[in-house]
Amino acid sequence: MDFEFTEEQMARRKEFFDVCKELERQKPPEYIGFESAYSDETCWEYDRHCAKEFAKRGWLALEWPPEYGGSGTMMDRVLFSEARGYHGVAGLDVFGVGMLAPTLFAAASDDIKREFLPPIAAAEVTWCELWSEPNAGSDLASLTCAAIKKGDEYILNGQKTWTTGAHKADWGFGVFKSDPEARSHHNLSFLLLDMKTPGITVRPLPYMNGETIYNEVYFDDVRIPAKNIVGQENEGWAVVNTLAGFERSNIDQIMSMVRGLEGLVQYCNETRRSGQLLAKDPLIRNRLAQTACDIEAARTLAYRVADLQNRNEMSLMDASALKVFASDLGERLAFLATEILGPYGQVKSSRWAPMNGTWEALYHDCFVFTISMGTNEIQKNIIAWYGLGLPRMK
């Protein structure tokens, strides 16, 4: 694989990085990762500000067809993700821009695309993903939240849980059981719904530290237009698989690890323990070097997945492989940083907190990515069954 950039791509990359660098200067200290926007009002305002800055440059519609306001190439989208991830800036609705938009291009009717894509490109609406249920997380096909069609409407009843940002979202996309009698995987429909529709109740699921990112969402005779379906009725599982590939293949998380490792290396070059710089400790040097190699491997794998997406050749296994490797790596990096920082790694909101307490927050949150988007255990099954052709256990 040759990932050498052209002069035009290098210039485009510089433009993305320059803008994101300026937006990083405006970042509130409380903003650590995109989920911060959901738990802090200042961070939410920063997120919306960045989104508008990107929208006016057309960067939320990179690689879209021109008739939907799109511009640029697949590589532009990759380079933009790199810049955002490296500088840790907000402004890209991971659900609307990152997941739903490419899914609509792949599976939605022209009417759906004309209605829902322009507000996404203009940063006028935010989205949430109505996926998991109390008894249907990893085994999503076993969900029970119902959407029964009556005339020109679907009537929704049931519950979703662990819905990121539902308390902030304008719209939601989700999968619902639309035929209770049909066989598994052929009884689900993929629907779009206004989160302000009567009958929808959002209840927060706060962290132990009081932050609210996840929510329970209840549906009580919620009526949504039947035209808001993506794909065919009862064939929503195919749409779910399409979206899952986009959900699990982002490079911005990997670039945030690149930046995080750079900060950790700088800390080791400036901090002494027992009179000696941490950077002189051979064990620390070895582990940092190994982590750098792993991050570069993840970055290369992300480029490969982006190239496969561009050629419409990406399989579920490819996205799953990147998701497993990158999320495990993020967890290892957070653990390594906390070990190196020692007791100071457990401090935040204090002058004693290294790097503004970033690693304290990341240590708490790093496990999330091994669970979200389908647990890593499920991803390994996908790799084994669909990628390697291994038999299923009976």
C-alpha cells in the first residue's frame, strides 16, 4: 500500500490542520473527547460553534455528491478526520455526519436524502442512535421495541437504552421490530424520528461523577410518518450492517491517540523521578516505543479501510478488525499513561493534574469503545465467521 500524498492533498491537509489548530485554541478546558459536549453546556456550545465553522466551509459534506452540496474526495474526508482527531476539536456529529449520512447515500430513497441530508451538512440538526435495549445489546437482532405500521404511520412502543446524547439530539435513527411474526433478521425496520415527537421520554443515566452522556428512551404510542423508513420494511438489518461499517472505521480516534502519545512523551522528557528523567527509564522507553508502533499500525489499517470504502469493497470483517484493534489499543494507552503518571494520573481539576487531568478522564472512559459499536467479543465473532470462514459453535 502506498499512502504518499499528492501536492494537492498535502495543501488540503494543511488547510484542515490549520483550521482545527485555531479551533483548538478556543476549546474549553472541560472538553476531553466528543462525549464531553453532552455533559457540559459550555462544551456543547463549543461543539455547535465548531460545527458551524466546518459547515460554512462545506466540510461536513465531504465526498457527498454535488447535488446534495457535497465537495471533495474520500481522501479529503480522511484528512479532515485526522486533523479533528489530532487537535481534539468538536463539531462533527458522529451520528449524523459520520454514520447516518453515508448510510442514507447507500440505502435511502431520493426523497429521504433530499429531506434529511441538507440539514446535516449545514449543522442545523443533531442526531442520536437508537440501538441498544435492556435485553438486546450485543445481540441486536433480538430487540423487542416495536414499530407497527398503521396506514401512513408507524406506532412505536418499547424502550431503548445507553443512547448517547439523546437529551441533546434533535432527531434519532433506530431499528425497530416491525413484524412480530417474521423470522429473525427479516422483521426489523430502520426508521428516522423527531425526538420531540409526543410520547418520547428521555431519562438520563448519569455516570458516578454526575456527568450525563447516556440515556434511556421510552416510546409510548409514538407516531412517526411511514415515509421516514430507510430501505425496505422488515429489511432493516441490511441497513444496520451498512451503517455499522461506517460506525467502526473512523480515523479520528487513532489520531487522538497520536496526539496523546506525543503529550505523554513530552511529559516523560520533562519529568524527573528519583532524580532521573522518566524518558531515561528503559522500561518506559520500551513501552512507549511499542505503543507508537501499534498506533502507526492502526493508522495504516484505517487508511486501508478508507480505501476499501472508497472502492465499495469493504466487508464487515474489515471494519470489525479495525474497531477491535483500535479500541483495545486506546485502552492500553490509557492504562500505560496512568501507570507512568502514578498518583498524579488520578488527579483532575487541580494544579497538580498533569496535562489538565486528561488521562484521569480517559482512564475512566477508555473501556467504552471496547463495548460501544458492538462489543469486541462480537466483533471477533464477525471476523471469525465472515472473514475467516470458521464454523460456529453448536
